[in-house]
Amino acid sequence: MDLREMRAFVAVVEEGSLSGAARRLHLTQPALSQTISALERELGVRLLIRGSTGARATEAGMTLLAEARAVLARYDRAVAAVSRHAATGGGVLRLGIPLELPADLLTRPLADLAAAHPGTRVQARHMSTAAQFDALRAGELDVGLVREHPIGTDLDAVLVVEERLGVLLAAERAAALAGPDGIRLDALAGLDWVGFPRSGSPAWYDELTAVLRSHGLDLGPAAPEGQELIPEVKLAAVTAGAAFALAPPGWSAPLPASITWSPLVGHPLVRRTWAAWPASSRRRDLGRLVAALEAPEQLLAPAG
């Protein structure tokens, strides 16, 4: 489930019809209908009751509506917060960001950028690593925060943060598996991994899954291509007790009482984020932002 699908579903419920939502989203009605049908197939539940007078949400649809509104509101707030760090007018710096980032990663660098270049307006776009690389090479993005180092000489990159991943588990299962130093990775054998599609970040996906498999974990079917793994999906899958998800300490999404985060013994999984930009760029405001991101204090101290 991605942000586009959530916005489409919310629009249909709020407008009360596919035709009204299609006009609001500037889509054709058949295209919108296909998006909703695909979402229903993906979730395995009926979300809408369609009739001659319009469309209304089922009970499952109302549950999704509340969660989707919360996710979209949080995303919009994040984009607005980023944009406030630069004054209106002047140049635009187009910044790509992945789905999950440490809460304070951008705070100081963006404040530093705003002070040094008040005419620069930051435009943040949520994109996967692969999509950011494509956009950087196409001239549609000025700088991106990506999960893998770019290959080739056309893009430059610096490491900005490292996060030692832990595991999200249903509280009862976590209590049964946890030792004094956390949970051993091989203790998760037999559980399903709530993963992400390889297409979004192939090198990071291959690195991650190689470590999981080396500890005896059967990863099961891969996540559908093109599907971003939003926090609510992770939590819903983990709550049932038959799955685990990976997350850094201090994960930004609030955890319900039924789910526990635990460190992994030996910290075998480290998620790295790089800032990447076109090697040919000579923008001083971009250089200022990258320099602030690269500062040593931006690297998170290892947990444990």
C-alpha cells in the first residue's frame, strides 16, 4: 500500500463516489476504479460498497480510512516542516527522502541551510532509493537520501547516518525469545519477515536478506513490487504474532502495547543512509546542506 493508493481511497470515501474522487484527483474514473480494486485485492478485504447512488466504506474500509488519514497527515506535516526551514522565493532545492528516517536527522542541516541561504526553498519528495537515483540522473532531483551508495562516477555520495536495526515482535513472543542482550537473529526462524520490495533498493535488500538467510531464516514470498512498507502495515502484520519486522531504536512511529522493540544480539544488521547528488553540481546551497549532513554528530551512536 503506497501513499497514492491511500489518497485515492480517502478521496473516494470523502467524495462519496468514484466520479467525484476522480475529478478531485484529476484521474479517469476507470483508472481510479482499478486502483481501488487493486488495493482490495492486496488487503484481501472489501473496502467499498458501490451502488447507483455512489460508494461508501465497509467496516474494514472505515478502519483503513482512519489509519490512512493519520498516515497522510503525518507525511504532509513532515513535508511542511521541511519546507519551513527555507524562505519562499529564490532557488528550489529538490530533496528526495525515503519512508523512514531518524526524527531529527534533517533538523539541524535544514536550519543551517536556511540561515546560510535564505533564498533557497526546499521541496521534499518521498521516493524509494531506486526512484531517487533515476530522478537524480534525469535532473528531476538535486539531492537524495538513499539506502545504498550509488554506482558510477555521475553521482557523488557521503554517508550521513548508520542505524543498528532491532526487531519488532508481538510482546508475548518477544518476552519468550529475549535474553539479557536482546534477541538472537536465528531465534526468529519460523516467523515471517515483513519485508519491502527489492525494486526499491536492490543492493540494500540483497545485503539484508543475505544476513537473514545466513542465520537460517526462511524469508517466504517477497513483498509485491512497487509496494512501500508504511509503519502501520508493519505493526498490523507483527501484532498477530507470526511475523517480525525490523526497525531502528527510537523508531518514529508509536508502538502499541501489544508490540515490543528489542535489540538484536551482536547488532548484525546496520542500515546506512547516504546523501547523493549529481557530481556535476556546483550549487553552493546544496554543498552547504551536504556538509551539514556529513558532520560527525549526524551519525547515530550504536545502540547497546
